Amino acid sequence: MNIRNSNAVLKAYDVLIAQPITANGLSPAERDAIIVSAIVDEHGETLVLSRLGDSQWDLRPFFDQANVAEYFKFINWDTSIAQALIDDCKAVTYAWFKRGMPSSKPPIARGITTLAVASVMPFLRWLKDLGIARFSDVRPIHISNYIHHCKHELKLRPLPLYGRLRIIDFLWVFAADMLFPLQSYPWGNSTLWRICGISKVKGLDAGNKNVGRTDIIPPEDLSKIFNFSEAVIQDMKSELSINGIGYNPSDDHLSVLCRDAVLFIVSITSGMRNDEAIGIEVGAWRRVVKDGVLFCWVSTIEHKTGKGRVEYLVPELTLNALEILAKYSVTIRKELDQEIRLLAKVTNPNDPAEHLLRLEKARRDSKKLFLGRHAPGGRLQDQYVEALSGQASNYAFDRLAVSANKSAPVTRSISIPH
């Protein structure tokens, strides 16, 4: 099997492009049969992962970010909710995924899974508690009560409130895709943005209007953690220097400490989002001297706005830290390379789709610097190496905070991960 550089080649483009962009006008059987996700194996065979009618959508082939945990790549549709509600939400979600909102491009996969978890499911469960089985039965009073519930009982701030109510907006925009659409415009004489209070909060004023949810880390605490991380990296550098060029660190505890410290240094000094930091690969940096001034650059992939490969200007300290981690991660990267070789030798796997997805993810992660061991469901016998997830990054920062004698978790204080 040829080594592939991206999961993009896994996607069954011919099959996915051939799918209808709307469920409108299709019979129930035809709607349920629409392919949501599929991959192609090395023999050119299409392996269907999810159809519109499935209770779970597997969106793994559409994720390019290295830091997204596997369980965030699925949508689990609650089968205890009235089928008509689920069917219409599936149709609307699919329509947004295929076509995007008017005058905007379709969302990335993370947008779809976030919509389902943060907006669709809470609204459906609220309607279930009211005994409502179809969206055509939803009245303005129901929408008004739900807004009150989110604003005053859940006390959601403007941006989280927008995220919670967004599915209602989509139900109206994609009404033609539904079997039982809303009967009236859900926002009365207003708009979703105004109801959430976002249109009134612009620029620097957002900092004083409780729009953001991330507190700022106190300078003295930041300094303490930064100094601790810098000391860790210096210790690692000294150990490598003492042991010589051929030395491969084998102490897992020290390797994890080095990884966590370098991740913190990169995150603080570069301004990268977490998925961009985790996406850094071995050697993806350079030094340039111009007019006697040293410039240091780190390259990574920017996913959120679709810019692709970008470079960040960083201090030389950051490049030194990355070079130390490149040496300290040799052992775990060898472990991942060994798994790749074993997976590639399997010719008749029990589950071809799962086998191929794992192999491709392992290959994508093989050059990454920020790696960790993951045991699905706590099963150590199934443990494997992968790029650090956003949640694992949170734990890494918290460990650093504890080690630096700081009681408050770091992840409550800095704007990472995104």
C-alpha cells in the first residue's frame, strides 16, 4: 500500500459528490439512503461509513485537525426523541454541510459536530419534555420560552447563547429540506444576532460585555509557569548534551514533562491556536538572518479560516524548545512507526474501514511533535500513539501549573485550546 500524505485521499469524492444536496422531494427510503460519509480503500473499493438514516454519523474522514479527539468526530442522534424531529434535524444539518448558509461556504466537519452537540440535541430534548413531536407544532411561545430558558435559567452569555439557539435559525433557513417545517419566522421582529446581544457588542467593547468566557491569567502566575517550563527545557537540553548525539531518552515521565513544557512555550510565544500547535511537525521551522537580525519561523496548518499552511514569527527560545522536543520525542515516534508497519502488513482486516482509518491517522501523526498514548475506554491492551488532543492539552497545562506550585488550572486562564 502506498503511503498517503493526507486523509483527503481517503474520501470517496465520486460517491459523495453524486449524493443529492437536499433531501427535499425524496421518499423516506431515499432520504435514509443518502451517503453522509465514505472512504475508498487501496483497491478503490468504497466503504460507506454513514447514511442519513443512521443513528450515528461517522465524520472522521472530514477532520484534518490533529488535536480533535476521536469521539468528537461522531454525531449520535438520540433515538429516544420523536423520529420526525430527528429526521428534520438530520436533513437540515446535512443541507448546511453540503451547501452552507446563503452567501457562505459549507462548514468544516467540526462545525457540524459542534452544532449537533451544542445546539441540536439540547433543543430536541427540551421539545421532548414539552411533548412536541414535530417542528410544525412549535409555536412562537415555545421559541420565546426556550430563549428565556437559555438566557435566564442557563445564564448563557451572548456567544454561547448564539451557539445554543443556532439550530432554530437553520430550521427556518433550510425549511424546504424539512418534512414538518416551522410555521412562522422564529425571531419575530428581530434576528438571532440581536436576540443574543451580539450585534450590540463590537470591537474592544466585547471585553467588557461578558462575551468571552476565558479569564486572563495573572502576570505573576504566567511568569511562574513560564519560568518553570523554560527550566524544564534547559534541564532536558543539558541531559541531551551530557549523553551525546546518539542518546534517545527513555524516561516516559521526563519525555511527557518536556512535551508539556514545550507546548506551553509554543502556545504562549506564537499565538497559535491549539490545533495549529499540535499540528507542528518535526523540522517545520527555520531561521533567517536579514540585515543582521535573526528571524525565527514555525510552519503549521491553519484550519479555522482555511488559510492552509502558514508561518508564525517566534522568538529563538521557541525554536530551541522545539528542537529539544524533536529529540525527546524520538522514542514515541518510533513506537508509532512500528504500529504503522504492522498495520500496513495486514491484508485482510476484520473491519476494513476501521483498519484503514487508523492506519491513515497514524501516518498523519507520524511526523507530529506533540504525541501521547491513548487507551480507548481505559483498555491498555488497545493503547496507541496519536497527536495530543485538545483535552489532553488541557491536562498538560494543568500538570505544569501544579508542578509550578500554582493551584488554579492553566486552562482556565489562557486562550487555548481553540
